[in-house]
Amino acid sequence: MKDSVVTALALIAFAAALAVSIGSRLSEQAMNLLIGATCGAGLAAPFAILAGAYVGAQRAARDRQPAQPQPPIVVMTPQPPAAPMLPAWSSFQPAPPGTLVSAPRQYTILGEETVIDGNDHLR
């Protein structure tokens, strides 16, 4: 464990020395850009890890198969007795006289001044 701590400290010291060396040569605008990108990546990393864990849990739950599928529940209700079958024409009631004939329709074609009455005559 002591070796891993020493190695980690050495890597951090090397990264800091490299950052100071490169940072001293950069302009102020370039340095601000690098600092902003580093802070943005540092803030986005935890959210990316959380999103990955959530998606992984959803996939694992979806891939899990139930132990035994439940049989479907079927409910049967008794049917009322059927009415005697009569021919369709036996229940037909004729329409009262005069209701079948209606006044002829008039049609107007948009953009024209002519009117076609129900007898297909031009007026």
C-alpha cells in the first residue's frame, strides 16, 4: 500500500509540474479556456457516472426474467337466453309517405355564377 501512495504522489507532483510549465507559456485567454474545460469536465463526470449506473440498473431489471409467468385470468359469465331468430324483413317498418321525396338541392360552383338545380339544368 505504501508503494501505491508514493506512486500516486509522484504522479500528482509530475502533473502539477507539467501544468505549471505549460501554464507559464500560455496566454491568459488560453489559460481561462483550459481552466473552464477542466472545471466543466469535473462537474460533468459525476452526472455521467450516475446516468450510467441508472441505465445499467434499468437494463438489468429489464433483462431479468420472472420465475414463472402467471396464467391469464379468465372470467366466464352466463349469457342470457337468445331471442328467437326472426327474418330481417319482419321488423321493417315502412317510412311515412312524403318523407322520401325532398326538395331538389341547389349547388353553386365557386368561381362561377351559374347555379345547377337538382335536375341538372343550368339557370
